[in-house]
Amino acid sequence: MDEFLNGLSDTALAALPWVFEFWALPHQLPPEGDWRTWVIMGGRGAGKTRAGAEWVRAQVEGARPGDKGRARRVALVGETLDQVREVMIFGESGILACSPPDRRPEWQAGRRRLEWPNGAVAEVFSAHEPESLRGPQFDAAWSDELAKWKKGEQAWDMVQFALRLGDLPQQVVTTTPQNVAVLKAVLRNPSTVLTHAPTEANRAHLAGSFLAEVRARYAGTRLGRQELDGELLEDAEGALWTSAGLEAARIDAAPAFDRVVVAVDPPVTGGRSSDECGIVVAGVVMQGPPQSWRAVVLEDASVAGASPEGWAQAAIAAFRRHNADALVAEVNQGGDLVTDLIRSLDGSIMVRAVRASRGKVARAEPVAALYEQGRVQHLRGLQGLEDQMCRMSLQGFQGRGSPDRVDALVWALHELMIRPGTGQGRPGIRGL
């Protein structure tokens, strides 16, 4: 590094702090190609605002301060006018902070716009007022925190109609993901390109105490995956469970249980090409009448691509880790072979065979009702299970493959919370 810096002229050294391509992280640089929309999706503090501001600079600036750039008219759109001004323009990573002195635009408060020395102009708009985008036209646009826009679809449509100048009008979107229709539609568009990064990708510019605190508090939660890892977590339309509902059911520590079970939903076949084997552990606190019992989902120990002996060993290991009272196994596919396999590996385990006689949705609905009543909670670390839950809708499972983790969850909670109130005393559960 010293050799490189010593080889630069004084002019080059003076310019280096303003050459973003030299300092940028990979997700902050625009992809190649003739795309129309570049979405920068990331966790809090991942450097999205800086990337958006630098992209605007790259569009409007020419080789010299007075030279024209590729874009002459830019739309700056945020959730509110205040947020555009305080974050996108005057923020620590905003346009003014990123601009070198000889290229810094002038903020014209009365006209709500920036004007560069070369004559390029950026106008400010609020997504709360989509109609304000009728009339103006642009050759570039920066939309910030699209997933938070209350009138997202209307405002986004207005931006698209206004983006009509030049040979290839382009736009950048900087946002932390949320499960909203407008963002999902933008990402599905063939002319959209995506870069993505978690919060920790920009850790060199963040307080270490901040990262430690938020990771300790939100690691292993869906909120953490969304706000820190920058993942788009989708809920199916008409989902039986939602991301918000599961976040509300989160607890950090498990109570003492009266009963713990491990539920297993075996795949039809074994091996790498088989479906997952759903293995879910749950416990129940049995205080008062059954209507007041509370359950906690403790672990998702599901495995993929395992042989029958492999998933059976995984289920037994979970049983031992949690000192469970029973292992509930669905036997629709394998019949007695499922229970015989587990007993052959560990004859001391109480295995309860269950057989499904209704569809997956019908079986899941009464369990989803327990969540709505606030009677089921989750420990951290259940990401795979919770993703499947949010894709389980009244129309069926909206994800790939089979929802084996959800099936195992349903069996576990039925055994702990529903079956005791039905008066069923025999080992097999019928009619579920």
C-alpha cells in the first residue's frame, strides 16, 4: 500500500478520497450490463446509502467539474421529504458528504432540489405523495427504503412513468428488505439486477459495540435475518403463520416443562435426492386446564439427504439432548418400518406412531390457531422451520418440495396441546 501511495502524484493523492471505486465494497458497485433497475438490498448499516449517493454522483458528474455527465435530471424519492433531505442529501453518507468541493451541488431549499456546477439537477419527492411525480421527467432516479413506502406500488409506478429521458434511463433502489409486494415485483422484473450484503460487510465503518449488541439480541431471529442479514423473508398469500406473528412469539429461554416430545416426519425415500426428514422438538407447561397450557418449540433438528438410519439417528440424538418423554413418528409412508427402525437403534425410546388421514392444511389449521391464541412460543435458531411455516397457506404449501418441518411441528404440538383434550388414549392418532 505504501508503495502504491508513494507512486501517486499530489493531485492524484488529493483526488483519491473521492474515488469511490477505490474504496467501495463489492455490493456497492453497479453490475455490468444494460439493466434498468439496480437494487442494493442489505442489512442496517451495510453501506446502502453511500452506494446510492455515489451512484448519483457517477451519473451527473463529468470528467471535469463543468463537464456534463450521463444524466441531467434525477429524481430522489424517499418515504418522506424529511428523510430524503436528512438521509439522502445531508446525511453522513448522503450526496453532499460524498461530493468533492469542486463538484458539490447546491441545495435549493425553496425549490426542493440540488443543482450541480455542470447544470445537472436532482429533484426531491416523497413516496407519500405519488401524484407529485406526475409531470416531471428524468433520466435517472434513486429510490431509498422502497420496502417502507406506505404507498409503495403507486409511488413506484409514478417513478417509472417519469423515468423517460435519454437512451437508457436507469434507477437505483437502496432498501432493507421487507415482505412487500412492490419490492418482490421489482426483483422479479427481468431488467432488475441485485447486489446484497449483511450489516457486517461494512463492519469497518460501524461501532463494534453496535454489532455485538444487535447480534446478541437478534441473532437467530427472522427479524435479525431481515434487518441485519438483509434477507427477503416472504410470507405466502393467506399464510397460516406470518413473520410478524412468529417474531411476537419469540422467547430467549425455555421454562421447565412437564412434557417434551420429538416429532418426526420421515421422507418417502432415503438418500441425497430425498425430501427432508422433519424433526422438531417441543415442550409443554401443563398448568391448569388444557386450554391454559403453553408450548415452546425448542429445536428444528431436521436433516436432508440422509439415509433412513441417518435420520433415525438424528431423531434419537434430539430425543437425548432434550431428555424427551416420547418420539412421535408419522407412519403413512413407511408403516411399521419407521417405528421398528427407531426401536432397533434404541429400544428404550417410547415411540408413538401417528397416521395422517387429512390433508396438510387441515392438519395445520388447528395448530396455527394455537399460535393466534398466544399459546405457542419459539426459541431462536428455527429459521428453516419458520420459513416453511410462512409459506404454508390456506391453498397449500407455496414453497419447493414438501413442508416436512411443518408436518413435524404439527405432530409435535398436536401431541402436546390438542390430543390430551380429545380423550384419545391409544398410541395411534386417527383423524388428524
